[in-house]
Amino acid sequence: MNLYNTDQLSNFHSETFAYIKVKAAENVLYITLDRANKKNALHPQMVNEIAFALHYAHFEKSIWMVVLDAEGSVFCAGGDLKAMAGFIEPNNSTIPEPTGQLLIGELFNKVYKPTIAKITGDVYAGGFFFLAGCNIVLAQNNIKFGLPEVKRGIYPFQVMAALLKVMPARKVIDWCIRGYNLPVEEAERYGLVTKMVTSDTIDAETQTIIDELKQNSPSAIRYGLEAFDHIQPSEAEHKYLNAMLMKTIKSEDGQEGLKAFRERRKPNWVGAN
């Protein structure tokens, strides 16, 4: 992790976050996605803020683990399709720009500290980077998991790679090319969810995991997660997958899918390159 310098990270608690909320308490950094009015869709600056927070967690010795949750009934609707089409909304974020390309599929691999996802809302498309990237995932039993990209003329390239780390390949491909909603029970069975819980128990379950992790050596865990990162797909592969996503978006079907989504109509596919 080297996309922000030491001086920038030292000002972490003085910065203004436009799309997330952060809180450090008792060796835990809490990150909350805070764009509920847009279903927590991943705006480019939102990704930058998440990356900045994870960099801080990586370098700050007092932080032993990260808990990620979200405001609203949708945990994350994936990438902001309007932003992908060039419509970037203004914001008041003061988070500095990174010095290199942000690959969300790589961010969680580099924290080298336990990351816990607390999923209390529906997850779609690029939102699965959080589930596949975190070490422990608690998910409520009444939410939806969907990969609708192919219905928009796009394909979840990087999400596919992330899911392949935790789920069987045949199930991942089936999900990606058919674009259906996966029940939470199946997500748990296939390894995407660590434990399915209820809305009444998720807070207590999260705290239990935090307490258990605090009984273990932070150094041993950090070295173990660093070693795990070295046997995962390389950064070059994520860059290739990101390039393939851009190629798909620029295709005729990609442009038609995005346009149809904005116009709330069924797309007319041509299948051309």
C-alpha cells in the first residue's frame, strides 16, 4: 500500500469524507458507506475515500482490524453507472488523490489486518468486492445478492475474479452469465458469507468476532494475511480485468445497456464487437 504519503495519512481524522463515515475506537476502524440516497453506488471519489481509510488502517499501529457496514437498505448497488458514463457529481471531499490507479479488487488484500463485513442491506454487482475482499462476512438472512451486469450490457470481470477466491468456479460463472439473485443461504453454503444472521443478532455477532480477534496476536495475524496476499491473483491481472471492463462499456452493447438503464427500458442487443 503506497498510494498516499505519510503526511496525508497523518491528517486522516482532519479530512472531510463525502461518501463514507469513519470512526476509530478500541483498536477497530469502523468504515460506513454513507451514500444511501444513491444506494451506496461506487462513485470514483467514494472508492478513493475507502482506499484512503484502508491505507490508514494498514499503517496505523493502533488499528488491529476493520469493520465495514453501510447506511440504508442497500449495502451497495455496485458501480455508479452514471459516473461510468461520464456524469461525475461534485462533492466536498478533501481526501487527496492517489498516486496510482485504484483497483478495488486489490484494496482489501493489502490491509493485512482482519476485515469484517457487516451486511445489513442488499448487495449488487461491484458491491461484492466488499464481501469477497473481507476476511469475515456476516449477512442478514432477509437481503438480496444480485449480479445484474449482463442485463446492462456489461460483465463483472473484476467481481468474477474476486468471487473465484471464495466460491466454486462453476457457480461463479453461472451467476455471472445468468445475472440472477443468489439467496443468502446459498451464499453461505458456497463460501461467500461466513455466517448468516438475523437483524436482531448481527450486532452481537459482530462484537463477538471483534472480541475473539483481540485475544490473538495482531502481529501474527498481520504476517499471516500478508503471506496469504502473496498467493492470490496479481495486481497485473486486476489491471487486465479493469481494461476488459472498459472495453465492454465502450462496445455497442455496453453503450446500449447503459442508455437503456438510464431510460428505464429494455435494451436492444446487437451482439457486435
